[in-house]
Amino acid sequence: MGRAPSPFATKIPYEEKNLKIIGSNPTARGDAVDKVTGRARYAADIKLPGQLIGRVLRSPHARANILSIDTSEAEALPGVKAVVCRDDFPDMEVEHAASGELMVNFRDVTRNMMARENVLYDGHPVAAVAATSDAIARKALKLIKVEYEVLPHVIDVRDAMKPDAPILHEDQFTKGVDPKPEKPSNIAARMESKLGDTVKGFAEADIIIEREFNTKPVHQGYIEPQASIANYTEGGIAEVWTGTQGHFVFRAQIAKLLKMDLSKVKVIPTELGGGFGGKNNVYLEPLAVVLSKKSNRPVKMVMDRDEVFRATGPTSGTNVKVKMGCTKDGRITAAEAELNYQSGAYAGSSLPLATITVFTRYDLENVSVVGHDVTTNRPKVAAYRAPGAPMVAFGVETVVDEMARECGMDPIDFRLKNAAKEGTQTHFGPKLGPIGYIQTLERAKAHPHMKEKLGPNQGRGVATGFWFTLGAETSATVNIGEDGTATLIFGTVDVTGGSRSAFAMIVAEELGIPFEKVRTMSGDTSALGFNFMTAGSRGTAAGSMAAVTASRKAIARMCEIAARKWEVEPDQVVWEDGRARPAGANVGDFEPMTVAELAKEASWFGGTIAGHAEINVAQGGPGFGTHVVDVEVDRRTGAVKILRYTLIQDAGKAVYPEFIEGQFQGGAVQGIGTALNEEYIYNDKGVLENPGFLDYRVPVASDVPFINTEIVEVPNPDHPYGIRGIGEVPIIPPLPAIANAIHDAVGIRLRDHPMSPPKVLKALKDQMIEDAAAQGTAAE
Amino acid sequence: MLPGVIYKGRQQSEHVNGEATVTDMRYEAPETLDAAVGLLSSESGVAKVFAGGTDVMVQIHLDMIEPDLIVDVKNIAEMREVVEEDGAWRFGAAVTGKELMDHAGFNAAWPGVMDGVRLIGSVQVRGRATVGGNLCNASPAADSVPPMIAADAVASVIGPDGRREIPMADIVTGPGQTSLKDGEIVVSFQLPKRPPHSGDAYLRFTPRTEMDIAVVGCGVNLTVDPDGTCTAARVALGAVAARPLLVEDAARALIGTKLDDDAMAALAAAASAACSPIDDKRGTIEYRTEVAGVLAQRAASIALERAKS
Amino acid sequence: MAKQYVNTTINGDTHELLCDPTQTLLDVLRDQLDMTGTKEGCGTGDCGACSVTMDGVLVCSCLVMGVEANGKSIETIEGMADGDELHPLQRKFIDHVALQCGICTPGLLVASKALLEENPDPTEEEIRYWLAGNLCRCTGYHKVIEAVQDAAREMRGA
């Protein structure tokens, strides 16, 4: 995935201790009152005096060369203050960087945000304007004349891999193939990962199952469209307020794309209205900065909903082949997968991540994974909550279900027999540390859900998921006030609203002061050291490491102040229950000093009290989950109703249990949406037909039941509070669990996503025809 | 400036308070039918009748239409009434879905029509949407239209040439097209007085439980005699052709029967046979044809329950 | 000019405005009156983030013309709390962690309030179907439903 983790990464060992605050569910959340009263300010809520409104002109074609762009009429329209297109942005060389869980290539990033030679998807930006009103900006777009040479396009990943497919990039030769191919290809890269010997493994198998699966792209579906406001000051500083999951990464990208010094770009992350990985990429920001520079005024840009679907980043559509073998008593002997992932218009899908997750719930000796990253005429894909994982889980977890049934085993027992555990060697390198996979399986088996009786056309399905937790650069500062209160400035983005409260609990626990005495604040890019994107489930896990580190540095400082006051050595002062105390009676009979007392005296004894953390957190703390779902299938219409849903996941130690449940429930419902009805639908011209919430069908409240959740707590040994990332695992199992449940209900296996009513009905009819034919032959 | 008075002026690139405006769109809210007809017929550009706005506003937002004139009909009393006259109901084309849902008498009389109204959009949409708009937007998938056709509703229309009546089934002629002439407005709908032991129902198929456009819709209205034999029936289908359909063969399959298994099978076959749907992002030909028969049966069962109770 | 005089009451306060017919009520609230609590998620009435009530009826403000507000009484999220005192629904949403990113929360609260005013004792199914017009991507609706049920209990019993 992304970049190689640093060998100097920070790990702070887990300490079992009596916790006073962590694990409670504080209702005094820092963000909640503003959100329920409508006072919380998201990017689109911000207004700067004198601001202009910016809008983007987008390609109506899936693939075309741009022959000319004439913006003169738009520029002449009264009220238009700036127009930009490719000429206003420097070209970029090939250069890779991590942006959340996926990598980006700057040569492609600049082209994705503003087309240069050609357009490669319906919605590709071609120009942008800034005007005194939204209406004038929209009118101006209509006056821009673009001459296109429309070219053949390709949408489906399998079609794009064919030798006669239209080639998107003449300079793209498949990487990872030796010798280097002579002809360009839509296959940007080939990856391989192996362990042991699958040929031998299959030879040992009594049962071999080989299946092929196809999935369509889905979108994160955050309710807040992208919005940014840029103010390019006369002094050459670009201030950008934007909805982002990583303001430091965005700053770096904006600076690079516009060839500005980092120190001249300041990004302020606004309260985020949902990201799920989709706000790890710049879209509007560089355009707004350049429009602001050209017009000498602030420029505000907000996407319409159809722009969000057409031109931000959905997931990959995929073609996945899975082949697994097991002995008749249920031991998996070999596992192979071929993953064909489309990356959209430019290379770089979640293929590497999918490769990591595909079999990692099982303790296997013989594994082979081959993958292809394929460019197609769709928007460049972005991360979506466990990017790449649901698609492979669809394959592997349903094949595992088939194998279990062939062996006559319960699907949970089959998984228990093959479960990954501490010490399991993965095929991509590391051995797993302590994990909670087996516990989630056992708790699922024992759950009351399993006792619910199933009626006609009802069925139960099980599936499991795995995701890691990113570490990466994280910086935070704890400032101690003279009144004994603490302020944590955090640099991750609180994408869910709950992390800031988790941080406050942790700082309060570390310092030994009440939760209410800790305030958390989001720091912009000028306030802190670098923070990587909030992605890879790292928001609370990594952010809290920095909070702990910063707290302990502040504590060390306070002990130093006490030591100076008492005229003893710093190591003779300890911190307990929110006070500096002498380490022992022999040090001296000094009254313990509170945070407030120390803060008051600090300046005399050497300075103010703050603690800084600038660390690179070690990756780790993988999370595992088991899901159980009951469905009912309407045999006459193919409608699938979710009757009951239970999920059990290892969260490491649960800092904010109710919030964790909320994350579990939200991820599961996104997974249910993916399974049943969400998909990108393109017409034969390569134009997206459903760029809106009417026909891009996310679950509504009446589509889902209550989601039962249980938290398993196997502490992450590399985190002081044992925290694991939890946000991504929940979205992985629903798709295969529902597929398995449909099979249990009506005996059909669906391998073509989404499992929408027409597909279910067709599969039922095909099954009826097959059964009738079989009966016919049996009768003969 | 006086409240409610519309000040007209130059349209293009006017500067007000330092901000340029480029709007071409005017808004009028007449209080009489004649005034409304006058505005529509004298408009040289594109004029839209505006009631709930739940289709027009979306189309403006998506740049599908650029009206020059919006004629808001919500101040015209006759278009907002719900009236019972001797067992027969008449309701204005600009009565909102919520107003109909809150009307106990109408709900009791025409539960099938209300099945359709209740399925339009969301609670928010139904707070504004009207049967007049649902009809005149002329989507083949409109939810209130099949049960209104099944109910044998008649639309009262006013235009530059005066008043006329059009049966519900004859209004939508194709996707987005109606048989209305320029300047005409649907004023109200008249539903006939029903014989005793009558019942109606509407069902639709959607992938989600709410918020979707119907993939198939079916309205059934029937009357039975005291021993349960069907004496009259009307069956209408939506979303399976270029326009909502009245399917006479489907009705014939029911009349004279007690809706036994054979009759139901014939009903489904007739419903499926009447379909000439398209493949689109909401459903396939095969799927719509199959499910039309299923829904016809299920709607007929509900209508029968209601007729007997 | 094509702008029209609009005299409207919002959360009990009178406003006199000049509105262009192309402005939606949502545009007027957010851009003209700086009342940004009501959100735009889709602009086409499919997500409910822009929910307000107009003369007591729950509507999507993106589907109402700004000029239609003339003579009407609008209630938005900003009017839900009584000074410092949060409405029971607002309190219960916080207590039950029924919000995460919070972008859909104003719309959900306005819609839930309208529900409980019409039906003070809704079943789980009735709540889900009433709120079907409000999309949420973070919570999976679970804690939202629990919060509404709890608020309804308090508002009935207290």
C-alpha cells in the first residue's frame, strides 16, 4: 500500500491500567451542540467579503482530444472576473506521493484537476470561471467554446484489458512485466504476491472451487459536496478553507501543483460533512487559488451533486477470480486470486490494498495473488472505506461459504478451523500480532441472533473482514493554561466528529484532570508539524498517539518546573492523579502541585508549559470483524429485505464505545447499500446516467433494521491505550454476507454486483429452468 | 415598494447593489383561472405552470428547462379545494399530497388513489407535490396516475378556448408529453360516485423501500356483488410503456370471476402482455414485463379486500 | 429589475427582502440571510438536508422558490432551540450519538420535529418511513431512530 512504513516509526507499548475517563461516553462532545443547532461551519457555510463564485466547465464526452478552447466570450460577460484553463496551470513531471491509502502521480493529478491534451471521462474539468454570482458563473460556462475530437472510449475493466481496446495513454506500458512490453496498454501495472506453492497446495485439496466475480464502481456518497474557498492575498499567500481529510497533504499538493513554496500555502480544514476516503484528493482547491490570484478576490467553489458523482472519485469496478482448495475435513490448502481493478482515467487503484486483504483472515501456507491496475474512461478512483476490500471479500467469503457447505461444516466453524491468529505469516510480508479474529467468530456463534428462527424464503449468511490501521506522520500540541485547563491542538481531521472527544478523554486521562477541563482544537497547516491524511482508520488511533506523546511531554515539563521549585532532580518528581509529587518520602516533604499551580509559576521557573509531538506512528493494530445477516427474498420480484444484522468487531480497547458502535453501524449500512443497489450506470456513450441521489440508490432509513453490534477488545500492543483503527472493517463483510444469506434463503449464488432485484429474479428463473431440466433428466 | 407587486424591468446584466443579475425568469401568482390562462397564452417564451414545483424546480436545477415565465397557480381557489358532492369527489389539481393525506373523507373513499399519492417522493416532497403536477409532468412512472386512471377520473381543463373535460387516461401521450393545448391548465379532477362493495389499490415496485421512481406501477379498481363476483374492474399500469396504460384485457380477466387462481393467472398474463417497456437505468424490459403481472395480482387482491370490507 | 419584494417570517423574525425568481428558498436562507444551518446536499429534493417547515409543513427548501416565502412563516434548524435550551430532539441526538459528521443532522432534526408534532407516538417503522427523505451516510440510521424514540417518550411522558 502507499509508501513503505518507516523503520523509525513510533510504537508506545500498551499498558493495562485502571482507566477513569477512557471508555465512558461523554455527552459533552466538542462538536455536538454546534452541529445540532446548525452553527457548525462546513466549507460551503463560509463566506468571505468580496468573494466571487467559481464554477467548472466539464467535458460531456468520455474520451476526446481537446483541439481548442476559446474563453473570450466568457471573459467578456459582465460580472466575470477570471477564467482559467490548462494554460493557467504548469505541467507536471511524473512524481509519486502518498495521499491517504492510495498513491498519486502529480503528472496525473494536474491533468485530473484540469484537462490538458485530452479529456478522459464524462465530467473531466476543462475550464473554470469566477464571477460575481452563481448565475453569471453558470452563464459564463455556456459561453466557453471547446472543440473536441471525440474518440472511442472504454468503460468496463475486462473490455479495457482486451488487446483491441481503445488505449487511454500512449505512454503507458504495463509495469511489473518483464521484459517491458512494446505496445502501450490500459493495464498500467501488474502485481504479484506469493507464499509457498499453490500447485502443491491444490494437489492436496479434495475440494477445489473456482469462481469469477464482477463489481461495479460505487461512490462514498458523502452528503456534503466538495467545497473550497481560496483567498490569494496581494502578498502571494494562498489561504484555502476546504473540506478535506488531510489539510497538510492538500497543502503539499497545492504547493506542488501551482509551483508555490509550501510556506506560502495555508490550508484550514473545515468541519467535514463526510469523506470516507473521497476527500483525500484535491479537485477544486488549486482551481480556486488560481482564480483568486487572477481576479484579486476570494473565490468560493461548491460542487453540484452531479459533479460529485461524475468527477470526484468512486471506487474501482472490478473483475475478480478466486480459486481455493481444501481437504474434506475443512482445512484450506491453497488460495489463488486474480484481481483486475480499474483505476479510472489515470493509473493507481486500490489494487495493492486489495492484495493485502484478500486472504488475510486465514492462516494459509500456499497463496498466490496476481493483480492488474487498469485505466478506463471513468473518473480517477479514490479511496472508499477499506478501498479494494469489499470486492475481494465478495469473492473469497462466498467461496469459503461454498467450501464450508461442501464439507458439511458450519460456515463459522470452517473459518475457525482456518483462522488467522497471532503469529500467522501473511503472504505480503509481516506476521500478525495479537488479533481478535477468533474472538469475533466465537462471539458471533454464541450470539442470540443465531437462535432466531428463519421462515420460508429467509436465509442467514456470515462473512468476515480484515483491515489494517495506518500510522504515518502525526503532530499535536498540548498547551497548559494558567487556570489548569489543557488545550490539545490536533492535526488529523476529525472526520466523524468523535475523534476530538476521544483525544480529550485521553489527554484528561494522561494529565489526571477532568474531561471538561480539556479543550480540543483543529490546527491548520501553520499551527503544527505535518499530519498525514486521516485515512486508513488512523484518525483516533494515530491521532491519540500524538496526543499521548504531547501530553507526556507536557507532564515532563511540569515535573521539571516542580523539580526546579523544590530544588531536586527532575527524576525525583513523579506525576500522579493530576499532580506533581516527590517520587518518594526521601526526596522531601513537598505539597503536590496541581496543573494550575504549576502553570502559574511556570514562567518564573523557565517558561510556559506545552508538549509537542511530531511522530511517525507505526502501522499496525489490524482489525477483524464477523457479520451475520438474515434476509428474506421475494421470489416473484427479486426484492431482498434485510431482516436482522449483527456485527462483531475487534476495536482494541474501546475509548468511546458508543461512537465506535455508530461507526460500525454506518459502515455496515454503506456495505448493505453496496450489496443491494448502489452502482455507477453508464450509457453506450460513456456518460454517467445516474449522477444523483435519485438513481444512485443509497440506503434510506426504511431500508435497514437496527444493526446489533458487539465490541471485542484485544489491545493493540503498540498503542498505549490499546486502540486499533475501526472505521473501515465494517464495510467489508456486508456484500458477501448478504450474498451468502441469499443463497441460504433461495439457493442462488450471485456473483455479479449489485445484487439488485432484476438480477435476483433472473437467477431464480434460471435456477427453476435448471431444476426442471435436471428433474426431466432424472425422470428419464 | 408594495408587497406582492411585481416590478418588471430590463432583464439582462442589470446591476443591483453592485451585483449583476442575468435572470430571464419572471414569476407571477395570479388569483383567477382567467388571469392564469391569459398569462400562459400571451407568453412568447417558455411558460411553466407551477404548483408544488417538485418536478419543475428539479428540471431548472439540472438545466433541462429554462422557463421565461413561472405561473404559480396556488392562489387560485378552485384549484385548491377538496369537495364531496353526493358521494362523488372533486379535488383541485394544486391540492398537495399532504393535504389529500390529511383528508379523512377522501382517504376513506379512494384508498387506492391515496396509495399512489403516498408513494410520491418523501414526506418533504408530498408537502408540496400535487396530482396535477404528477400528471402533467407526464412521466410514465408517475405514481398517482395509474390509480386515477383505474378510478376513471376525469380532468377538468381550462384554456384560451374555454373549459373541457378529458378522461385521465387520455392526458399523457408520451414521456413528458400531454394532450393539453398551449395555454391549458388542469384545474381539478372529478372521481365518480362508487357503487357499494368497491375497492381500489395501487402498488409499485422500487429497488429501495422509498424515494425511488417506480420500476412498475399498477392500479386496480373493482366492484363486486354481494356474493363476491367482480362486476366491474379497471386496471392501469405505469412505467411499462411510453405512457400510463389502461389495460382492458386485464379488467376482462377479472369481471365475472371471484378472482380465483385462473382469473389471477389471466390477469397477470394480460398485464404482462400489455407492457411495451424499455431497458433503462431503472429496469429492464424482461423485469418490468414479469413484475407487471405480479403487481397486478397483488393490487387486485388488496382491492378485493377493500371492496369486501 | 426582475427581483421581487418578499416579506417573510423566519423563526419568528420578520424579514423584508428582494429576491430573484431564480433563487430557491434554500439560496435565500443560506446566501442572502447567512442562515447556513440548512444545508444543500443535492439540490433536487432527494436528500432532505435542506428540510425546513413552511406554514407548518415539512418541505425541501431547494424545491421552493424564494419568492414563494412571501407572506409565509418558515422554521429552520436555527429556530429549534429556545435560547440556550436545546429541544429534546437535539438533546437526545447528542445523548445517543445520533450524529457523526453532522451534515445531515439539521435536516433530520427538522424532519423529526415535524413527525413528532403530527404523531407523538410513532412506531419504529413509522419513524423510518417518515425519515426516508433524509439521507445519512455516517450513522446507518440506528442511533437516529433510537434518539427520536427517546425524545418522543420524553415529550409524551414528561
